[in-house]
Amino acid sequence: MTDDQNKKRANLRDVAKSAGVSVATVSRVLNAPDAVRPKTREKVESAIRTLRFVPSAAARAINSGRTRFVGALVPTLDNAIFARFLAALEHKLLDHRLSLVVANTYNDPAIEVEKAKTLVDVGAEGLIVSGITHDPALDDLIERCQLPTIATSYHDPSYHLPTVGYDNMAATALALDYLAGQGHRDIAVVHGPLANNDRTRARMAGLDPVGHAAQLQFFETEIAILGGCRAASAILAAPRRVSAILCFSDVLALGVLFELQRNAVRVPDDLSLMGIDDLAASAHSEPGLTTVHLPVSRMGETSANAVAGWIETQERPAPVLLVPDRVIRGSPRAVEPG
């Protein structure tokens, strides 16, 4: 190794000594540069460049009492809807000089509690969780730590945590209303597991078959392309024929589409298809998938602003309702009601 490689990494004290200032001044330059006089700030920044100083997150936490990171607990990473949400969340947190650490809960409340404890142990200043159904141990942890926590993907002003999300009942109501308006009465509904998922249960509650004179058949499956394929096979094998399939997520709808095409079932000529989410891929399938757009990126940005504001001011934010809307493409067609 060279002498340069053998040198230890520069620390705050080295920078302070080189710049002729206190360690506290160096810390202010790093954490609140606008609070330092320009001439002093220039001296410190010059010393940082000369010493090739890279701030240590651990050291910064010790000096400031801040870790400046937020933890996000999501039920899966194997779904583009969460990828889009997390990307927007992280991008907006950066505007508040906060970082993001993500933990996968595998849609298991017990795992969610353990992952939350780990995030708290390493100093999370806030949490983002999915939905409003959680193990009581998670609520107890949040309460004991007085931890700013935002519940997402669900809107409920009465919930004990601030919610930033959409009306899941309204999303399925929009979808069913559109299909019924196209003349469909026999409709298959493909959804993910109901256990531990309040968003799916709320979407189920948003269906009003009586109001639309519709007959609904329900098919529960895993929320994945494979789950959609399996549901489509079950629909094709069912004794009662349907004219349309409504999927509670675009991931399921794309799986259904692939399986129908594999079985030479034409969409929309033979069967109409509709999803919920509005994933990027849905605009590029053939045919394009008609769906209900959920403002997931806006939910990420709004959640970031809410939790960052709560961390900085200690003031609890108000709940935020994000409104879904229909995106009409080529996968359904109108039929004459039978």
C-alpha cells in the first residue's frame, strides 16, 4: 500500500484543526450551512476538499443526535406499484435532507413488528407503513417511542395515525361502474389474499353488484403475474361464463391477459378486462389495459412531506385523500346485456 492508502480517514477534528475553527462550526457547515458566515464556511469547505473528508453517518448522529433517516415498511418488493411509491418517497425525502431505509414485511404482521423494531433500534426518526391493519405490538412500539408514522395506501381520517392514501372502495366502484356501463352483467373478480390486507378488503366492499344488476364470481390468488395466470385458468374452467374480468391490481390483470392469450381467448372480443393501479406496463400491453389510476407517486411525495414536517416541527399532519380516476384503453368492449 502507498503512504496515502495507509493514512487514516480524516475526521471532524482534523477538518476543524485545518480550518482553524471549532468542531461545532464544522458540524454546522455540514448540517446547517446557511447558519455559518460565508468566509468561515469557505474555509471549512476548503479543508474538507483538501483532506478528502467524507462525513460519517454514525459520527454525525453522535454529534447532532440525528440519524436523518426514515424507515418504510412495505408488504412486498415484488410489485411495481411499491417500486414507484418508494422512488417518489425517497426522492422527496432528499429535499428534506432525509434518507430512506426500506424493509420488506412479506405481508406478515409479526415480521412487520420485528422489522420496525430493527429500524427503531438503528435510529429511524419516522416510519411509513402500508394500510391500517397492524399487530397491536407495532402500535405499542410507535406509541412508546412517540415516533412520527404515516399510514399509506388507505384513507381513514378516524385512524389513530395520519393516513395518506386513496379511497379503495371508490377505486373498485369506478371500475365496476365502467364495466356495468358497458353492458357487462356476469363479471369475474380477481383479487389478492384478504387476510392481513385491509386495502383488498376495502376494495371488495366497494363492489355493489345489486346496484348494477351484476352477478359477480370471486377468485382469490397471489398478487403476482403467476397469480393472475392461475385465476384466468380457474375462470375459464368455471361452469358459469363471464363477459368481463375485473382485477384488483394491474399485476393480476396482466397475468390474466397472458393466460387468456395463451388459451386463444381474445381480449376484448371474447372477454373484457380491467385492472386497478395503472402500472407503466399497462399502457403498453396489447390491447392496452383499461384501469383505475391510483396516484401512487403523489402518495410517495405527500407522505415524505408529511413525515418530514412531523419530524421537524413535532406537529401531527392532517390526513390526505388522493382521488383515483379511470384510464380508458382497449381491453374492454361494450356488450348487449343478456
